[in-house]
Amino acid sequence: AGAALTVALGAALPPPPAVAADGAALPELARLITGEGGQGAGGKDPEALLRYALPIDNKPSRELQAILEEVPERLKQPGIKGFNPILRAADEADGILSKQRNAILADVTPANKAKATEELNGIVADLSAFRTDVTTKKENNKGGLGPKEEIGEASKSILRRIGAVEAMMVDGFPVSIPAKYAALPRLEGRARVEMDVEINTKGRVIAASGGNVSTS
């Protein structure tokens, strides 16, 4: 089947830095995919995989992310049964932001400090609104599909902001480009890819990362 592919660079994320020799960022991604060492919920979501693929080693940020990656799993529980765990997760996430904000910002590149601080402030505000919304839905016994979709979308929005902060921690490109390809266009970061193929997927958008592709 033929395919027309358009890469919209737009506001591409900054490229990732060189990965440590021991590949510290890779085992974490592998655990998410396989579920080893955790629930594995993040390994089922493409956006989560892209967040975890960033070669960073910031423990509080990863803990913050992991807490909220579990929200979709909690929403699979019947009715409002999963709402209490979600509220506890929101409280835990808020605690990390309150106590370890400086540790998160410590790994952000100097040029992105101010923007990252603004994003963290936004995440705190979003978490407050998120807790209020989940609490209201719980008290009114609104555990149907619609309310759960709203909670899920709100958690995804917060996770995207967390991912943006994590992207601000990276600086550099992890692989060298062979000389014979050096003059060719390349993606040193991430972009949205719009693809039309002859299998009824017109308009589907996928995410691509040029920082995680081997040149060997």
C-alpha cells in the first residue's frame, strides 16, 4: 500500500543528551514495557513510552510520573472504586512537588530553568483542580464512562506537562552521524508525523523520536 508521510516539526522537543555508558536510562524503559519491577501500566501507553525513553536520571520526576501513569489502571475499576487510590496518588504527587521541587529543577538545563519552574507551578495548580474534580465526582457517585474519561484526560494533561519538564533536562544528541550522512536532513528531537495509508487510518498522528534511533 502506498503511503504519504508528512513530518511537522513545529515545536519539537529538544534532543536528548548522551546516555551514560552503563545505559542507565534503558533498564527503566524495559521494566515499563515488560512490567518487571512495577505495574507496567506505562508500557501500554505510547505517550508514556516516549516520556520514559528520555535519557534522564531524575528520581523525583520519574516517581511523580510513575504515580500518575497508574491513573488509567485505577479507572478500570467498577464505579467509583478506583477514585480513592487516585486521590491518594494525587496527594503523593503533590507531596513530591512540594518537597522535591528543587531536586527536579536541579537537572533542568540552565536555559530552561524559568520555563520549567512555570510548568511545575502549573502542575501544582492542575493537581489541585484534579483532586477537587475527582472528589466531587466521588461524592456524587459519578463513576460512569463520561466522568472517568474526563479524569483520564485531566491526568494525561498533567503528565504531558511533566514530560515537558523532563524534556527540558536533556541537552545534546546521543549518537554521532556518519560522515556520509552528515549533510542530510535529520530529526534531532521529536515531531508529530501525519501519515495517510491505504488501510483506513487517514489522519492518524504518531510521534517520532530522532534521539532514540541507532545509526548502526
